[in-house]
Amino acid sequence: MSMRERIENKLRAGLTPSHLELVDETQMHNVPPDSESHWKVVLVSEVFEGKSLVQRHQAVYALLGEEMRNGIHALAMKTLTPEQWQAQVGPLGNTSPPYLGGSKADR
């Protein structure tokens, strides 16, 4: 199982996120080929309600302890409640607006 799959499976099982983005940023660093060591995660979960930022990060680290000891060198996290997520991305969520057709040449 790849590191991506391990991280995603553990976060989904442990925090039941309503939104999860997992980005492998390893290629941006000077590491051996095929490394999976630098990650960014955006995690939205009701579990974070009433928790401090430190408590949220501790919850993620607790789930990924084995991966942090064996493979993950860096993990950037954005941990939000659903309410915080909606405030940041707006009523459409993290989606693109609908395509209305046409082009700049039509104007």
C-alpha cells in the first residue's frame, strides 16, 4: 500500500472528514526517487469542533504515528471544522463555478 493510501485510509477512518485533500509535495524537495515524504493535508471534520489547533494536530499525529516514524518527513496541515471551511470557501464549497458557455471572442 502506498503512503498516500495509508495516510488517507487512517484519516478517513479516524476523523470521518467531510472534506479531505492530500497533496504529495515530495517532488518539491531534494529526496531520493520514489520518496513519499512531504505531504500537505486539508482536513475538515466535525471531530474538530471545540478543539484547539494544537489538539487538532495532535489528533492527526496520533493517527499517523507509524507513518511519521517511518516515512513522513514533513506534514503541513490545515484542520478545520465544517463551519470554518464554509466560511473560507463560500456557499459553493471548493468547486468551480458552473460553465456558462461562450468565450472571450464572443464578447
